[in-house]
Amino acid sequence: MAVNDSGLVVGFDMFNGIVWRNGQATKLPSNGVSLSEANCVNARGGIAGTAEFPKDGPGFRMCLWQAGKPRDIGTLTGFSYCSALAINDSCVVVGTAERDKAEPYAVLYRGSKMVDLNDLVPLPHGAILEEAIGIDNHGRIIGNGRLGGKSVGFVLTPVKHRR
């Protein structure tokens, strides 16, 4: 699914997140995770994706593997599915969330908070940001959405606040 500049490759087999180091494939640690996918990796070796955490009930949530351990970083309230699709070197994660296989929403996880990107930016009437698929180290986000019933791409650029 992804590779970083050090050659660390991440992905998944049928049920587990996998990492390839020096040509050797190993399962990512599960520690309470029953099913997982590793979708992205940053330059520091931070890995993100999606996982099922049975203790939290049914559904898949964003997962961040750091220092060899999976961490549940959640989903939006009321949503049953959330997946990380990109991670930058500051471990800001973007992806998508769905409520019962309904329309997806682009999401961002930073620090300890998950937010719907649609709530952060002014959008034209009828527009929806469905999935954030990339984030760089300056915070620029790219993704896909819908406008007037058509698929569109988007770029979000952070605005510096003045005091």
C-alpha cells in the first residue's frame, strides 16, 4: 500500500497489517486488534491504517502503530468505519469515515482529536469531501469528493492565523 524513503513497505494480507523490512515480511503486532490493514507509512516509520478493536464493539477504527504497538485513534462519533489513508511526519493522519455504509466523509486526526474535514472549510452548496488520500509535512491535504453529483478532487491548504 505504501513505502517510505527508507524502504519500509506496509500493506496487508487477508486479515493482518504487514510490514516489510529488508525484504522480510512480518505481521504488525495485534495487541487487542483482531483484523487490520496498514495503509500508509511516514519517514519516521509511523504506520497508520484501520483495525477492528473487539473491546470497542463492532466496526473498524483508525489505527496508528508506533514503537511496535497498535493504538486505536478512533472514528467520528456515530460512525462504524474509519480508515487512515495517509500520514505525515508529525503523525497527522487523514482518511475516510462511513456511517453504516452511507456516504463517506473525509477526516483528519491530529494530536488526540478526530474531525470531519467538511466542518473545517467553507464548501460550495452540495459539495462534500469524501476521502482525504494524502497529507504533506506542511499540512496540505488532497482527496476526492463530490460536487453537483460529480466526482471531484480537492486540495486543502492551511491558512496561517494572524494575531
